[in-house]
Amino acid sequence: MSGAETDDPVWSFYARRERWRTGTHDARLLSIADDKPGHAIWMRCDDGAVFAPYDGGFDLFPTSWEAVSHLKVGWPDWLSDHPAGL
């Protein structure tokens, strides 16, 4: 059965190495926030940390407790009200 014959989503992946530049991905981020097709994630090459935006916000996957602590101090308003900060 092909993906068109089932209810399972079809995922395609593309990766490229690119230096992050402020404003470069604004249109894509706004599209994701508006729940339009074309999801994306970003991964840091130096440590593997992940930034995964979605229509309700974004998830961060830091790779060390030091990075987690830095994010908590620098961006406390980003944390949810969940007791674990999830």
C-alpha cells in the first residue's frame, strides 16, 4: 500500500548545513506558527541541541544540564506552569 492509500502521514527529510542568521527563517517560522504545511526542526552541529517549532510554540532539546540552567535563567517566561517546567 502506498502512503496515499493509508491514513499514515508521509514524511520527507532534507538536511543541510547552514549558519543561523537572524531573520532568515522568519517566513518559515510564521508558516509553522500558522499551522501550514512545511514543518522544520533545527539542530546545532556543535552539540546536537534541537529547536523544534510547532503551531502552539516550540520545544527545545538542550544537550547538557548547564544549557538547561542557562535557558531557565535567561528565558524564565518560556517555561510552562507545569511543576517540572515541561
